[in-house]
Amino acid sequence: MRYRQAVEGDMRELAEMRWEFHYEDEPDSPEERRSEFVRECESFLREGLLGGRWVVWLAEDGNEIVAHACVHRLRPIPRPDDLDGEYGYLTNVYARPAHRNRGVGIRLMDEVVAWARGVGLDLLFVWPSERSVPFYERAGFAADDERMMLELTEE
């Protein structure tokens, strides 16, 4: 298993994996929208990667990406005691089903955390699903208050 940061050439496969991730538990995915989604997601990921806002870590088995974790780098408004702080929003952490429960994900998180420390991020935060809380706890994350949000669009 090889762990590395994603490069521009990985964006197509990452977009395909995003589709898989979303529809993994839903047998009736709208396949007619797949190519449109992959094109848009690939463009979004490429723009974020090239702009330095997104860093994506990969676990690769041979030439296949088997897991990934995305970090959005956020710079908050400077504070008098911290002029250049930066946070990392961890999202879209996914391992293909055949590679789960084999240590791939936790090793990937070790890479992400080491990188975050190395670049001086103040913290990493994640909004985990209930099912993924134990995974993040094993990676060293601690529970905090639940997120709050304000919906701005009507359904």
C-alpha cells in the first residue's frame, strides 16, 4: 500500500469514487447523471487542488486508489494572538468496501495528521456520521459540540 497526496491526474478517479461513496447504499443510482456529475466534480477537485485550497491524501494499491481523505484548508480572520492560523476541514473520507477493516483508513489518517502538523495547521475538524465516530476516535479525534446550521433554501 502506498500513501501520497493526490495530483491533477488523480481527479477523474476521485470524482468517480465520490459517486460510488454517495450511492454505495442505494442500489438505484441515477446513472444518466453520472457523467455530468463526474465532469463537474473532477473540475471542482482540480480547481481546489491547483488553487491550494484542497489537499487530498490517497491510499493506493498498485495503480488503484482504494481510499482517500480530503482536507479543505481554511484561514480564519486573524486574531491579535494568532495572525496566520489555519484550520483543516476533513471531509469525504472513503475506503472502497474491499479495503475496509484492514488498517488502510487509519494509516491514511496517520498520514493526514502528520501532514497537518507538518504544515502548521492549528486543528483538523470533521463532522462524522454516527457510524464513523469510532474510526475518528481511533485516529485521535475527540468529540465536541454538535454542529449547528441555518438552512437558507426551501425544499
